[in-house]
Amino acid sequence: MDPVRSGGVRSAGRLSPGRGAVWPLAMALCLAAVTLPRAQEEASARFSSGVQAVEVYTTVTDGAGEPVTGLRADDFELDDDRRPQTITTFAEGAFPLTVALGVDRSLSMAGEPLRLARRAAQSFLEQLRPEDRSMVVAISAEADVVAPLTASRAEQARAIAFLDPWSTTALRDAVVTTLDRLAPEPGRQALVVFSDGTDRYSQVSVSEMLNRARGGPALVYPIVFGRAAVGVLSDMASLTGGRSFVLQDARGLEATLGSIARELRHQYLLGYAPAAASEPGRWHPIRVRVRDQAARGWRVRARDGYLAR
């Protein structure tokens, strides 16, 4: 299995409480002395079963929210279940991305919010690189894939343009359904949600949605159209290593999308073999830091843990 293409542990069920990726120890040993080239390098080897290894995609930003580049493996400190770990795999760059754009088209978004959401989703498509893959999901009472991963960017942009207000909002259901659709895809994954945050008639509870997001490989970036953040969406972003935004009008659109695009173009991949074995199904909290980050005013974001396999 490819350490860069693998996005994390695949959730076995909707309510999985953990999030992580596993490979045999042979993988970690093969790469222990190698710093992978930027972004584009993808190994293709097979390995026998053995001790598990874990990967963590990590974002480091400065006080202005811009990505911090040029860090090395020994700049990072990583704890697994409060135990310091040795980073044996390290890469820096714009790893290939599979992204789902979830556009809320429910009746609560009618008018300017939906116009802004359509514009934001189309602008985000334009910022993706040729090697990235994307799909468009229309969110209402259902989560309808209106442009699959196989569609061209032009087709996806047209599908977004044709979205009209429709039906009620089952936002939590749509998030879980979309994460389930992303889960089988290889590589780094992200879900970008454009919504006012209103939810009506979802069958999935708040805790179930958070657990599902936490248990999958995708970074989640909610963009909320309104005057205030939606707490549960902010929590979901934090748990997955993503970030949430509030967009009140078109004036902040380009800055918001640019911030997300720059962040997704530059991340760090940290891999390690856990220092202690664990029984399957046990939750392992992860903490990633950069030395002197507080003094430098830097922020480090990564998923908060994984489920041992």
C-alpha cells in the first residue's frame, strides 16, 4: 500500500470513533532514512503483514494563517497515547487530493446564500491542480452526486451553476453519506461544505456525525454563510485537522478560498510505528507539535487520533 496515496484507515461503519491509517512495519523501515520528494512522489510496493504504522497529515500555519514551509522531521514532536514517537516517514508538499464539494441547495439557502455558494464552489474548482480529483454533491433532503469524480472540471462547474433551491436540509445525513462515498478512494481526502449550517430532519445525530468524521481519512472544511460560526461544524473541522470559516458576503470569498487552497497545497506527512502495541478497536489520541511553535506564533493542526486495528 502506498504511504502517500493512502489517506487513512477506512471506516468499517457509520459510527466509527477513530481515524487513522495503517501499514506494516516494513513500510516504515523502508522509508526511515528517506525524506520523500515534494508532493508528487508516490511509491507502489506491497508489504507483508506485521506491526502497524500510522500516518498523520499535518498543517502548520503562521500568525497570518499562511503555511509554514521548509520544516524537517526533527522539527516535529508527536505523541501517541501520551507516548513520544519516532517519526520514520516524512514528506512535505502538495499531495494529490480527492475532494468532495458539498453545496447546500436547500430552501434555507435561497437567494444570495446559494448564489454565493455556487460562486464559491466554482472558484474552488478553479484552484485545484490537474492531478487532483473532485466531485460535486448537492445537499438538500438527500445528498445527490450531481458531478462524479469522472466528470471534467467544466462539467462539474456547469452542474454547480444549475443548482436551484430545493427541499429541506438534512445536513448531517449528507455529510456522513459524502464521507462514506469518499472513503474507498485512495490518497489524501477533503470535504468542503458550503452551507448556512441549518439542519432539519437529519436521521444522523450530532455525535454520530462527529464520530463518523473523526473516524475517516478526510479533512473537513465547512464554509458557513451567515454571521456566526456553527459550533458543530467547527468541532468537526477541528477533529479532522481541517478548518471552518464564516462568510458573510462576497467580499471575503476569494480570501477564504485562497486560504484553503494554499493550505491544501502544502502539508506535511508524518509516519511512525507506534512504540507500544494496542488491542484492536482501542482509541489512540494523537498530539502533534512543532518545537517552539508558541514562541513563533504558529498553529499546528492534525487529526486528533485513530482507532487501532
